[in-house]
Amino acid sequence: MKYIYTADDCPKCESLKKKYKTEGVRFVERSANRIKQPEDEIDQEALVQASMQNMELPVEVDF
């Protein structure tokens, strides 16, 4: 499953969601705030991914 961490007023996030919807890619959208305080293993992986992206959104995690 693909998870996308997004924030309000994030043009890159909106573009990615639109692209995935157009291509028929199934995903679960999560708030980027979850990266700050990970609640599960997927959030922890998102934190690692965000760190590798210099904390830029959107963050994508395949789990």
C-alpha cells in the first residue's frame, strides 16, 4: 500500500494526489503532522524518508 503524507496549502502534495488519481494509483493520505510524533511503523518509515528529503513534502511510503 502506498501512503502519502501531505499538508494543507502544499502545491506539490496536491499535484501528486491529482496525478495518482488520474493514473488510478491507490493511496492512503495522512497528515504530515504524524511524522513529528510517529504513531505506528508506517509513520516511523515516513520520518526516515522525510529526513532523506530534507523534510520536504510530500513524503511517500510504500508499505
